Amino acid sequence: MGTQTGAILLYSVVKADLQSKMDEGHDDAVNCLTWDESSDSLFSCSTDRHIVQWNLSSGKVKHKWKGDSGGAIYSVCLSPNRRNLLSASRSIKLWDIETRQAIKVFTGHGTEVTRLLCLSPRTDAHEGLPNGVEGAADDDAFYFLSAAAGDRLINMWCSNADRKRDKSALASFSLPEEPRCVDAWLATTATVDRRNLLAVVTREGKLHVYEYHLNGCVRLRLSTSAVSSPPLGILVAIVSGSD
């Protein structure tokens, strides 16, 4: 859990108690955390403009670098291949974790980007990957979603690094008001329901459900459906793969 002072608190779910406190990485509010279980790492971003990779075993900073020179970093997201990291500030940056160098910049939003969501590819290597995207390698390219402050659009992007800068999203989901919570279900070859679903809770507490198809750089109108909330407003929605 990130705090306003820059500390990160790790709680034990089993013991229901504080396990450790990591407070040597940030000097301002921690805005987002993302895990990497494969390398015993935790990534954090902050209003102090920095990204930190933590060693969970020692609780110490493994790497720290400036993610943006002009503003806060609001979200980080680990790629499915665990080799790249996305960060969101005034623009979206794709980082090489090993070198901590930005390899691509996405600039499709007019305000600060506040939310990122990576979409893992299907288990079948020939389905669900960015087909039709020139230069995309099957083991590296992935789709991701972004949302920005005061923006009624959720953008979908492809991470392929054949260009250093991308100004146009593959597709956009239009909402009646700003999104507050975003989650997605990406179907696999083993899934009974093969639909790809996006769930969005807006500022007014309404739930909107979108069905979409990942087909690379093809600008087609996506079929969507919207579901209004019950009298009690919805704050969070998670898309489940169960029937």
C-alpha cells in the first residue's frame, strides 16, 4: 500500500499484520504499485516524478529512475513478457526494465494519463496478438488501455516499438463521463465464453460493458453495450472469467 508521504507498507494477508515498511524510495505520494512475482520485485511510481523497482526480500531500492521531467507519474503497468514497464504521466512511456531507457512514447491524450491496464495475450500464440501491426513480434507486442483525467475516452494501444512515438490509438471507447475504474477480461482458447469484455465504472456510478475484438491496426466500430447501475452507485468493477 502506497502512502501520501512516499512510504510503501507491505501487509501479510495470513497474519493480518504489517510485514515491512519501505520508505527510502519516494519523497512524495505513491500513486500506483505493480507486482512482478517472477523477479521478487515491486514497481512504484510517485508524484515525485520517479519510478522505483524494489527488492521485496530485502525491502530495499533495486533501481530508481526519473520517469517524467515535468509532472507526477500516476500509473505503472508491467508488460505480459515482464521485460517492459509502462508509465503514465503527461504521456505514456514504454520502458526497457533492464536498461531503464524509454523505448517508445504514446501521446494520444490531452490531459494527464491516470490509469493503465495491460491486456495479456491469449495462450494460443496465433490468436489475440497484434496481427497486422508492422514490426510487431509475437513475444513482445501486447495491447494496453489508458484513461486520462477529465477525458471521456479510454484508448487502446499496441506496444510494438517499430516507431519511437505513437499519437494515434488503435481504438477508443467513448463514455458519457470520466471513468473511475477499469477492468478487462481477455478470452483464451480454453475459455467457454470467447468474448473480450471491458468493464468501466464512471464518475456517476454507472457500469458500462464493452465487447471488443483485437485485430491490430484496423479502425472498425466496436460493438458495445452499456449497463446502468442500480440505485446504489457502483465504485469498483472486476471482470471475471467464470460463467
